[in-house]
Amino acid sequence: MRIQVRRTGGFAGIERSATVDTTGRSDGDAWRALADEALAGASLAPRAGVPDGFAYEITVDGRTLHTADPRLTDAQRELVSRVLKEGA
């Protein structure tokens, strides 16, 4: 499974993106469970956030969702954090 996160906005307007490929990873099942939870019931259309907040584009195996601060679910926030930390 390929998970991509793109974060835009914020006070400085700096874009950051990262990708994690879970294929062959020992923790692949945990990544899949988190990604499934993050995508569950998510809006596929871009959503407005707050001024100077971050906007996120999360793509999991070709399925993309859009969200923004402060509307992230706990699962979305954790997934974004992990991908931006561990991804390339």
C-alpha cells in the first residue's frame, strides 16, 4: 500500500509532502488499519480550514481525501504525523 501526504498552508505557506510504501513492512497491517480508519467517511472534496491553518491531501492507493485544520479526525492526524515523520 502506498500512502502519500501533502500538507500546504500554515503561517509561512511552506508545502511539505512525504510517501510511505508499506509493501513488505512488518507493520504493514497496522498502517492499513490506520489508513482505513482515516479514510472512513472522509470528504473527497476539499474542505475549508482556518486562516493560517494547514490543509491536507491524503492519498492511499489512488484514493484521495482532502481535509484541513481543525477538522482532522484523530486517525487522520495520526496518519499525517506518521507519514510526514517516516516518509521520504
